[in-house]
Amino acid sequence: MRPIHGDVRGLRAAQRGALERTYRRKVSPDQVVSTELARHLCTLSREIGRQVGVLLTRDGAVSKVIVGDARQLEIPDIGRLRGGPGRFRRLRLVHTHLRGEGLSTDDLNDLALLRLDLVAVVQAEADGSAGAIEVAYLAPSAAGATAPEAAGDDGAGAEAPFLRVEAPQVYELDLDFAATIREVEREFGRYRGGREATKERALVIGVRPEDDHFAETVELVRSAGVEVAGRLRQRRSRVHPRTVVGRGKLTDIVLQSMRAGAEVAIFDIDLKPAQARAFEDATGLKAIDRTQLILDVFAQRARSRDGKLQVELAQLRYSLPRLTEKDAGLSRLAGGIGGRGPGETVLEVGRRRIRDRIRNLERQVEKLSRQRDVARSRRRDRRVPVLSLIGYTNAGKSTLLNALTRSEVETAGKLFVTLDPTSRRIRFPREGEVVITDTVGFIAELPPDLVRAFRATLEELGDADLLLHVVDAADAGWRAKVEAVERLIEELSLNSKPLLVVLNKCDLVTEEHAGRMAGQLEAVAVSARTRAGFGRLIDRAEEAMGRAAPLLPGGRLGRGAAAAR
């Protein structure tokens, strides 16, 4: 016997039997609902005093029978949506209302969030007959709908792409369901324009108030090789504890993802594992948080064995607490020969294997650290001065290294192009041979797992005779980035090192602007592209290596920062 979903407490056996017999009914594929099925639902609804509904497949079979209360009806779990972006569930909901109200906000939210083909409400009259019917379905070109590129940062324009049809009686409803849903799917396909065939598309979702932070997330997404299909903002004093954003914004996200052909939602904050799962369950989209995004960029950039080891270690540390039973079969028992004892679940096996791999990687990274110690010791024995380029990602460190040493280190104008340390030699007039090292770029709130995993790489900075902090003169958000780098310098216990600020990309700003910034940061202004200012940079570097010029607590912006804003 197929189950009746919802609140069936207090129902008589005859009423349960009538509900169960609903599964035997069938509707023509071109009908939203037949007059007979509508009358059956309304009669039952009035008899039990509760809303009654059915989920119908596209061929008109009853998939689920649902009982609610007098005010609402809760759709049971219907599983994860299969298929590509913009796909529909291939189910339509038809249910009764007892109080004469039309389609509710919950009805429309369910239509969008569950990606139903259609939602219909039939009024159950006092005598149990079927009254007026109201139908709603999604359409990207409905009144109020806006293309993803035109939608504002707050998601404006993503609302209300519902088309509604009403009729005073079910038999008067002028709507061919089969033809309508085919046209709706074609329209969504035209709206996407086949773009999903090129590369992965994602919605970028901002819940923090800072515009710079959101813009940086968008740039990270592009650096990961993912196309930004749309942007939505919801400035909240605090995030929703369960789904990060509110229910209304969830609906906007689903609608925009369907129109844009996006299967991924990328957030500008870190998510708790439970929040990511709840968001995915509510929207059918894959949820990626900021740390996961940065890890993905790092994974793409890793070229050397050392870099790949460190990225894998960071990824496993991140994923261990997020391993759940949601993937197929992870709750099955996996005892017996070759297992760690009878009764161990596949989920537990997965976690144990990740922990074993983490321990193995930690040993390899520790070995890597010792090897780097030996190499640094040899450099110290040869008394070769070391300059380390540090700074926010995409500040132009690799371009500066290439220009100074006439090398061809990879540069691409993207975030985190340099992951593995790169060293080149150069001759200074007074100091003679000097080694210049390019290191991984910093970023605000660098994930702790990455800092731990890249400890062996960051230890290179500890042996530097001078840190060259490269700042992008053309970046409007340079203040926050300078402060972020200074915080990381302090966290890495490098603030006792001599440091020289290098103001790069001065060819992109006015001379007055560059001079003002250089004065405030006590920096030397250069252009890696035109090589302007290199003579002064070398002179200042030699001077700095000859005397201690550590970064003092409180940073370099100092008291003069406020006056220069």
C-alpha cells in the first residue's frame, strides 16, 4: 500500500482508504487536473477539514498524496533534482484550499524552490464540490523578470517570474499543460542561450556589507575559471542560522539559477557544514564557500609536487568535518574481511581514510620543511642576501620579479597565479649577488588550513634579509589590503624583519596620487611594466638591508592615515 504523506492523525479508516485510492486515479497529460480528481480532492478535504493535495507526473499519474492542516500543506521530501541547470522536477502540485484564499507565498516559493512544473489551487466549496482554480508556473520572460546580467546586486529583477491562469471552474480552465510545459522549457533554454555548454556557471552571493569583499569574491570566481552567471546581495546584520539567506532570497536564487543555467552558488563568507547542506537541500544548487573557492584556485595553480601536497593537505582538512551521508551509500555497513571491524559504516571508513591520508601528507610536508631548512642553511653559509616579495594577491609581484631579473615567471592578471616559491638571482651595485624570491600572494582572512598546510612554503620568508611588500597603487581598496598583509606578517611572526614597501603599477595612476601614497606608506614608487623607479628601489633595498627596518606594531598606515583619506 502506498503511503499517505503529512498529518493523518485522527483520520478514520474509511477516510484513509479514500486517500489511498487516490493513487488509482489518472489525469490526461494535457490537463492540469481532471474535473473528477479535483472533485475527489475537494470532497475529501471538506470531510476531514484539511488541505489535500497530489503530486502528478507528466503522464498524469499520482506520485504522492499529501494531507496538510486547514491552513497549509507541507510537501514531503521528493529527493535531489537530477539533470542539468534549468531543469524542472517533472512534477506538478494540485491541492485544495478551504478558506477561499488564492495561491499563497508558500505555494509560489515551493514552485520555485522545488522547481515544480506547476502549482494549482482548487477551492473546496462548503458542499465538497470543486470551485475556482488558480494556476501558476515559472517563465523567464514573465512580467517583472530580468536577465541575470541586468539584475542588481541585491537581486532586484529576479522576483516574480510567475505566470498565472484562473478559471471559475476546473472544466473552464483554458490551459494545455503538456504544450505549456514544453514551451516553458524551450523558453528557459533560449534564455540561457546554450551557454552552459562552454564552462561551469555560478551565482555569486554576497551576505557581507563590504563592496570590496564581494568584488574580490567575484574576481576569485573568475580566477577559478568559472563564469559568473549572476550576482545577488543580501546585506544582513547576521546570516540566517540555517540557510544563510532568508526564504525569499532563496527563491530569487533558484529563479536566477534556472534562467542563467547555473548549478553552483558561491558565497563571500565561510559556511558551516550544516548551513551548506541546508542551502543545497533547499535550492538544489551546489554551495561553495569562500575557503572552498580559494582552495579550488590553489589546486588549479599548484604545479610542483610540493605545492600539490600542501593544497591536498589543506583540502582534506577542510573536507573532513563536512563528510556526510548525503552521497549515495555512505550509511551502509562495511564490515567483514578487509574492514576495520564489523559494523563500521562506509562513512566512518571514508573519514578514517581521510585522517590516514592527512597524517601521511603531514609527514611529507614535514620532510619538505626539513629539506627547505637544508637549502636555506646552504644559502646562509654562502652569505647570499635574500629578498622576499610579499603582498596581496595580484599586486604585481611576479611581474616585478620578471622586470628586475629579466625572467619569465608566469603572470596572468589573475588571483594566486604564483603558488610555488620562485627564486631568481640579481646583482646589486653594493651588495653583489642577491636572491629575490616570489611567494604566494596573501588575501584577507586567509583560510587557517591553508596557512597550516603552506607552513613549509611560508617558512621561506623567515630567512629573508628584507621583505619587499608590494602594493597595487591603482587598487582603490589598497588600505584594507595593506592592513590584511600586515596582520598576516604579524601572525607569521615576521614583523621583526626589515621591510620596504614597494608601490607598484604607478604608471596606472597620476604622479600626484603615487606621491601621496608613497609618502604615507614610506614606500618607493615603481612600475614593473615600464621599469620606472627601479634605480631608487635598488638603492632603498640596499639601504634597508644595511639597517634594521622592522614593521612596528600597529602597521605602517599610522596616525597619518586618517589625514590622507
